Amino acid sequence: MRYLVRRGIMLLLTLWSAITLNFLLPRMMPGNPAEVMLAKFKGKGNMGPQAIHAIKVMLGISNESLFKQYLQYWQEIFHWNFGVSYTYFPFSVTHMIDQALPWTLTLIGVTTVLSFVIGTLLGIWAAWTRGSLLDSVVTSVLTFTSSFPYFWFAMIVVFLLAFVTNVFPNSGGYGSQMSPGFNLSFIASAVYHSILPAVTILVSSLGGWQLQMRNNMISALNEDYVVLARAKGLPERVLAISYAARNAILPNMTGFAMSLGFVVSGAILVELVFSYPGMGTLLYNAVSNEDYPLMQGIFLMIVIGVVMANFVADIVNVALDPRIRRGGGDS
Amino acid sequence: MNTRRMALFALPLIGSLTLAACGSQGATSTAASGSTPPMVLSVDPGSPLYTDNWNPFSPNAVWGQAWIYETLYYIDAQNGHQTPWLATSYKWNSPTQLTFTIRPGVQWSNGTPFTANDVAFTFNMLNKFPALDTNGVWTVLKSVAAKGNTVVFDFKTPDVPAFTYIAETPIVPESIWSKVKNPVTYTDPHPVGTGAYLEKSYTPQEFVLVKNPHYWQASKVKVQTIDFPVVSENANTVWLNLSEGKYTAANAFAPNIQKIYISKDPKYRHIWFAPSGASNLLMNLTKYPFNNVTFRQAMAYAINRPKVSSKGEYGYEPLASMTGLTLPANNAYLDKSLVAQYNYHYDPAKAAQLLSSMGLKKNSQGLLVGPNGPISFTMIVPTGFSDWIEDAAIIQSNLKALGITVNVQTPSVSTWVSDMQTGTFDMTLNFGLNQYNPYFYYESDLATSNSAPIGQDATSNYERYSNQNVDNLLNEYAQSTSATQQKQIIDQLEQVMLQQVPVIPMFYAANWNEYDNRYYVGWPDASNPYVTPTYALPDVEMEFTHLKPR
């Protein structure tokens, strides 16, 4: 219990410092985003001072002291209000994130879980049959695919499957004539559009999980308790799953929790290559347009996602690893 | 200014792969003979989805609103030719009073008649909500009032060129917009306009416009349906789609358009990258050595401008006239004898001679030395503008040959913009203003009123040029309604450009524009430049009364 309380305090401290950094960083950047924004709003003629003032007010660009802005910033966060996006004005940051988040959660969430489960199982299996022909083939193929530069690989896939053979669409989250909604044709179209991005993510990420699990498992198999269990005559399957894999999976679990936290940020390269309407594209647009309110909103989501995932990983570790429970959390 | 650079994710690989692999086209085979497929325009980037915003005053509105709202006059951005549109005529009663006569018989798409009151309402709304007034018409206007079928504009100060901004303001219906509480944040989800098209359907990835059957010049509009699929974030995907022939027209940048687009179907596929305003090399005129006219003239000879245009800009952006005039559209203004007299061209020997006439000499290391040591300065170009960075490298090597050291830096776009505004730079490249006639270019770049002391924001005269004579000429122009007098003033400003070299015009920025005339004809091109294909207001008004099915 003490362990969890301590972790909880750490969580709050991390959140506070991350949110404060999130507030400070854009304000420390060189250049003036307000001027860039005005340049964007400017027509062909020269705006009058009233117009410039009105636009600044409308975008929430303030000349208040930093401390006052900081207090306001906290107030807004508690109201889940991140201001208006510069790039998508008059739409708010919350509106843009609401639109993008479901796409990313579905595509990146599902592929992250799939990649972890398949990769880990393949790792266990490869370690169990280590040295066999299958192990060397699977492991070396996965090592090879996971070292592809993602952008290059995805473009090749688009080129072959969406251009030369035209089997899959080359971009978008769903058929362009459709309106998002819960009906069969829309869902079918969304799934169809997600196949290429999902496959490319899987191919490039499976190897990491598999390799790590295989290595952990192999070192676990050499531990004394496994030798003892084998000497006791336990069935091979119990030995592999309950003894070796249960201990070998601990580092992988932490990694998995971290990557679940990062799901919120989307996968920028994936989403850019496929023009997928998710958080990665949104973040890319926010950064390239110097849209600070939108960037801050997205970074906040990422911070919360990662910090929470870490916290959950700690709890899961307690459940999986009795040593942490008994040791009072010092391990 | 952000539509032109799409090469961030340019993979040279795809360009060459497409070459090898596509023999047959997907889209061309699907069309049944006899029926014309809808026009597909790949122009609105969405990024990555559209937001349902049709407010014609919003900088983030979908481009489709340009087909729905109209302006009082259509003015050709290249040469300033005027065509009456929602107004039938206009008259300057004095340099401070302008009257438009409104076209009779025009209807809003909801059936209510279009009147002078709508025009007056639109302008007064811009006054009430200054954030909408992005062209600053109310910096010179005093009042706008409807009188019968005319609208009278009273000015605070004489400003004849402001006609252009007034004439190009989209007009909205009073019956609808007067009920809108805050037109600044209004997204206008079901736009009602006077224009040639109506919104037929909208999804975040595509919107479709259909012809407005009650349009006031419906007989001229021949294109029935226009699809606007969202333009992919990934330039490579855009190039694949272009190469496949998925678009009737597009405004994409591609480094090798001949290979990836035209060569796939040379009979029908064409490009016309209409030249727009000259991009300028800016020098900070408050600093040594740029405050010396002879040094600036030497720069004009020292820099290989033809090479910058042909290599740095892939040859897409032609060499600009040293007068800054947009040619050939502004040929009528060009004083050829003046140009011949100054005869600027790439001539390092002449540049060296000018520099030595200033008393600058090379030292033993080959560096040109001034009173404060070797001459060296920094040139900034925004990061990601790969063509400009290449241009800067050419300039750097040209000047190195003369013993001048140039450090090229690539700050972020926002740093670049604010450095220019506050005047904290030595040398940079910047877009010039292109519109209607040379006055706007000269006014924005040379007027003292658009400058500011170093450290404060200048409006557009970033190099900080200031010349009482030029200011007087610009003022005279703004008060003149006589074309002959205006031309004389422009001639004198050309002389200032050539003699003083306040900026060095480098090349004309291009309007990327690819089109396929298999099904639709009547596109503007170099031999018939009746409009600049920008796919924005007011150019679409004109373009879509000319396009028709083959």
C-alpha cells in the first residue's frame, strides 16, 4: 500500500512538472507565433491596428504577465478548455482533438495490442525452440523487417498495393464520400482504409517485442528455479508459461504500458504517409503551423497518457511480481 | 504563402519508380463514352480533413466558398483589367467618394433578391467586427451607405487603389448575416451566396458543388458538378494521384512535373505556372554596407540571377525584371529604354569594379576589406524552403568569388518573419506582392509608412527603404484617377528601382497549376491568360464562366 501511495505522489509531481513545462516551452521559443498568425489572417491589403487587436483578442493572445497567464492556464485545464486552434479557427482545440482521437485510439491502439501479443508469443515460442530452424528463420526475418526505415517501407507498400495494383486506397481514414457514423458501410470502409497502415505498423514493430521477449525468456530458462522445476518433473508447458515466461514478461509489460501511453500521440509517420485523420497528423499540422494552443493540447494528452500508463504499469507489476508486494516497493 | 512549399516529404525514390511502372491509367478507362465525368479539383489541402467552415472572411474556410460568394468587380491580378460583376459600374465622384451601381436581377441562392443594402451591410459588418477586415478597407473608409440601386463609399483620405480591395470583398446576404451574433466565429455551414455554384454535399474528406440553376449568368456556366477531394498531407500521394490522372486540375508542387505528370498523357495533360509577383532579395538598408547605393548596384551585378531562377527554382520561376514589374502582364508599364540604360545582368567584373570604386580592396587572403574589416554578413532563409536554401547557396558562392563572406542560416518560419518585421537581419529572400498593377508592389516595398524603426514591427517595407520623393509619388498615385498620370508615376518608380536598387527582384513566384483537358476545355494558359488559376476568389468567378465540357 505504501508503495502505491508513493507512486501516486510521484504521479502528481510528474503531471505538475510536465504541465508547467508544457506551459513554458512555447513561450520560450524564438519567433513570435502571434505575428505568424497575423500574417496568415492578413489579406492582400494592410490590416488596420483595430483589426490586428481584434484578431489577437479572438485568438487569446495576451500581453499579461507570465504568472497571471500561468494561473489562467491551470484554470482552463481544469475546465478542459485549451483555447482556439490557430490553424483551424474558429474551431477549438478540444473540438479538433475530439475529432482525431478516436481514429488514433482505434488504429494505433489495436495495432499496439496486437503487435505486443503476437510479438510476445512468438518470442516465447522462439526461445522455447531456440536453435531450431524455425527460430532462426522467424527471428532473423523479424529483425530484418523491424529495421526498415518506416517511411520508406510504407511508401513502397503504398506504391505496390495502392498504386501499381490498386488493391487498397492510398490515403484517408474512410471513403471520401462517406459521413462518419455507426453504420455497416462506414465501418467496413474504415476497416478497409486501415488495413495498409495497420499492416505496416505490425511489420515494423513486431520484431522489437519478439526479440526482447526471446532474449528475456532465454536468460530466464537458465535460472536455477527453472532447472529445479524441470528436475521436479513438471510438464514442459507449465515450465515454459508459468515459470519462465511469467518472469521474462515483466520488462516487456513495462514497455507495453509505455507504448500504450504513447498511443494518444498517434504515429506521426504512419498517419502522414496515409493521410490518416488522427492525432499524429494533427500534431504534425500543429507543429508545422506553429499552432501553440493545439500543440499544448496534444502534448497535454500525451503527458497524461504516458504518466497514467506508467502508473498502471506499476500496479500491474505489483500484481505480477510478488517480490514488489513483499519488499515494500524498494525493488 | 504556405501553398507553395510541399517538398518537405519529397522522396526522390517515388519520382523514379512511377516512371518505370505506370503504363496505363486507372481513371481514364473508367469513364463511359458520351458522358462527361464530374470535374475533380485537387486544390484545397484541408489538412488532413476539412472543417465545415464556409465563412468567406475566415482564413481557414474551405476553398469551396469562393464558388459561392461573389465580388463587386472581378479584377485580373496580372494586369489589373476590370470586369463588372455584382456591380455594373462604378464612378469616382471625387478622390474621396466612390459609387458602385448594383446589378439588377441577381438572386441569392435562397431566392431573395440581391440589393445595394446587402453590399452596404457587408461593409458595415467589417467595420463593426474589425477582425473580419483583413484587407484593412476601413483604414481609409469613413462610411458606406446604400442609396437606391447604388452604394456610396466615403473615404477619410483619398485612396484610389483601395478600390481594388473594396471591389474584391465577398458580399454576403443581409437577411442571414444580420442574424449572426458573431460573424468572426461563425462557420456558415449552409452558405447562401450569389455565385455560380451551390453546396451539394459535405463530408470531412470531400465536398461537392453543383451549378446554381438561378445564377445570374447561368448560360455561361457549363461545368455541372465539381468534386473537391481533400488533398493528401503526403506530397508523394498527391504525385501518385496526379500521375494516375485522378484530378481534372490540381495546384500541386512537384520537382519534376514533366516526368511524373505530363509524360504520362502528353496529349491532354498540361501545366501553366502563371507568374505572380517578384520575390525579392532584401538587404537591411540601415546597415553598412547595404546603406551604400553603389554596393547594392554591385550586388545586382554580382549575383547570378538567371542561375538562381533556372537551378535554385527548377526553372519554374522565371527571372524577374529588375524594375520589379510582373512581366509579361505588366509590359504596358515597362519603360524599355530605362531598362536598357541600366542594363543589369550577371557581370562579376562590373561588380568588382563598382566595389573597388567604393574603396573596398581585397586583402592577402582574398577577402574584401571595408573600414571595419572584411565584409561579411548573414543571410537568413526559412527552414524547409528547400529552393530558397539552394538560391542562398548560389548567392553565397557568387559573393565569395568577390571576397564577400555570406553565412547562410535557416531559422524557423516564425523567426524569419519576426526578424524581417523587426529589421534584425542582414539579407534575406521574401515574397513580393503581386496584384493588379505595379503600384501595390511599390507601395508595399518602398513606402516609408510601411517601414518602422529597427526593433519595431514594419508592415511590409522590411528592408527599411525611405525616400521622400518616392512617398510623394505614391501619394500622388493614390489620389489620381487618371490612367496617364498613374503610368507616369510608375515610370518614375521604375527609375528608382533601377537607380537605387532598394531590393533586388529575383524571380517570379509561380502559381502551381496542372490541368487535364480530356473532358474539360477552356483553361487559362500562357497564350490565353484570361485569369490566374489560383482557385480562390475572385479568380474562380472568371475561370468557371469559361470552362466547358469538351
